[in-house]
Amino acid sequence: MPSPIYSTTIYNTLSVNEQQTWSETDTFALERYSQFVRHMSTHGTHVLDVGCNTGRGGQRMKQHCPHLKLYGIDLVEDRIRRIPPGIYDHLLVDSAISLPFADVSFDTIVAGEVVEHIPADELPGMLREFHRVLRPGGRLLLTTPNPHSYLVNIRKHDVFADPSHVNIMAVSILSGHLNKAGFASTRVTGSGKVSRHLGERFPLFNVYGSYLTVSQKG
């Protein structure tokens, strides 16, 4: 696998994310991908996993739905190299800011704890790319830290302290970006470790450390 060439912005993002080794063992990652499966387009088979890391999430999706055709993309080459064979049909080391896929290629795109790592000026273009490669009726599933969570407010969990978190967004801001990118509708549910105990629809949204947006292409 040849080493890719990155722009300065992407290289800086890569350097920070390579240091974020905890993402490779995140204890909630598998549950996050199970949550994705529950919200996927029910009739589709082609899924793009953005920020696929070492493939644990892809493996979980395949356990739920063995028929899926999975495509994975990650900026960190070493993580891609460590993915076991037989999970993804295609793997790519690259940034998701410009996707090398044809229009309307996928039924679902999942990106777990990814958008907070994308600089604010790059995010709109990436969301437009997601919209472009999704098929009509396809879904984009994103999770990202909740800046208004109770633990953040009492400073027990500082999501802003992570240097790779360059774009922590409130629900209204991310929903606005999704709308501008062309998505017809977006609904929001809770995510993160507290959802193990309270589910994803607890009425007090600030209990959730992360949230999930489910956006549909018209």
C-alpha cells in the first residue's frame, strides 16, 4: 500500500489523530456501531465507514448484518494495516474531505466520533461529499461529543481538552450544517456510555456525553 500525500491541513490533523491511541480501544465503540445498525437504511447493503480505525466497528456491523458490503476509510495508515481480512470489501487510507467514490454509491454512511476532528472550514465540504455519494433515501449517521452534557458542565469530562477535538458542535450547529449540505431531514438521539443505562431517548438530553444525528438524503 503506497503512502499517501497529504496537504498541510490534513497532515496536521493526521499527526494529532495518530497520538489519539485511546480511540483504538474505546470501550463504547462496539455499542456505538450497534446503535448505527439500528438506525441504518433497512433496504441498503452498501455502507461507508468513515474513520474505520482498526476495524472493530466494521466487525460489529458484520456480526449484526453479514450481508453488508463495507467500505472503510481512515486517515491513519497504520490502523488500516491492522484491520483483519474479511471485514471490509474495500479499504482506503485518505481524508474524507474529498471522497474517491462515484455519485450515489452508498446506502448508509457511518462516522463515529469523527466530525469533531474536522476543522470548521473543512466540515461543509465533507458533508457535501457525504451527500453526493449517498443514494436517494440513504442515511448519514454521525456521533459526536455533546458540549452541553452534564459532565462537561461540571468539568468532570472536558471534551475541549483533547487537541484533536477542533470542532465541538452543539446540536443546532451540526444540524444546520447538515441542512445546508442538502440533507432533507435530521433527527437526534442520545449516545455515549450513559445510553447503556438510559437508552437513547431519555428526555434530559444533557445526560448524554455524545449524540447521534440521523440524516436522510431526499
